[in-house]
Amino acid sequence: MKASCSHLDGIREVTPSAAGCEECLKTGSPWVHLRICRTCGHVGCCDDSPNRHATKHYRATGHPIIEGYDPPEGWGWCYVDEAMFDLSDRKTPHPGPIPRYVDE
């Protein structure tokens, strides 16, 4: 893992695209955890989820930064630089109850 991220200046305040994984909600698919894109607000599921929509969103768009988002967890990840960093002072608030499809 690299020690730093060169994309931190691209982090934006965003509006979540959905209350859960946008694509999984449409198809009825399960997810484990949520990630929110800090470029556009797309909400996708993590890589432990069957469909890995957050990573698919990164590959389709090139948007490098995600935030742990269920509930807002206070950390960020840069796909490009493979770097984790603190977002606790600028978490994206969740708009309401998070639908759950996978037992924890």
C-alpha cells in the first residue's frame, strides 16, 4: 500500500445516489457493506458483496475515492494510489435507515 494519496484534492461533498447500493436495490441483490463515491455520490456495495458495485463504478468512471458508508465510517480509500486515509472530519451523512439484505 502506498503511503499517500495524490487525489485528496478531488474529494467533494456529495449527495448519495440511493439509501443502499444503487444497482442492488434495482435488482434485489444482496450486499454486505456500502461505499460512496466522493466524486459523484454513487452508492455501491463493497468487494465482500456478490456484485462489487463500488469497484465496478470506479472502473467505469475512473472516480478514485470512496468512503465507508454504512453508517458513515470515517475512512476513505483511493483505488488509484491504494491508500486508506481519515475522513472522520468530513463524513457524508446518511439520509436515513439503511436497507439490509445480508445477515451480519
